[in-house]
Amino acid sequence: MSSARGVRPEVVRRALDIVRPGLVADGGNAELVSVSEDGVVRLVLQGACARCPAREMTRRLVLEPALRARVPGVTVVLV
């Protein structure tokens, strides 16, 4: 298992940039709030995503898997 130490916010932002076009296409966005030492990434959803009834599904099925696959050490994504 990879260590969460060293998860750099700029790496998380680059990974978010990969999924961002899909969010923007639906009128939303996601902004990085923080990355903890234990690999917890906190995001704030913006625009239509902030009010969307499917925001939890977006987190669980889009954001979390994309970030965990692209950023070693990410353990969970919270919005």
C-alpha cells in the first residue's frame, strides 16, 4: 500500500483537470480545498454540481476513482 505522505496538492489539481471538462459541461466544477497527511482529499463542488441531487454519485463514481487512480496515496475524496 502506498503512503499518503507526499500527496501534493498540485498533483491532485492536475488529476482534477482531467475530469473537470465533464463537470464543466454539466454547468459545474470542483475545487480542491485540502489534502491531509492521511490522503483525504477535500473538494468543494461548484455551480450546478453543488446543487445536483447526484453529487454523491459524482463523488463516489467519478471523482474518487479518478483521483485514487491518478494520485498515489489518496485514500478518500470528500465533498
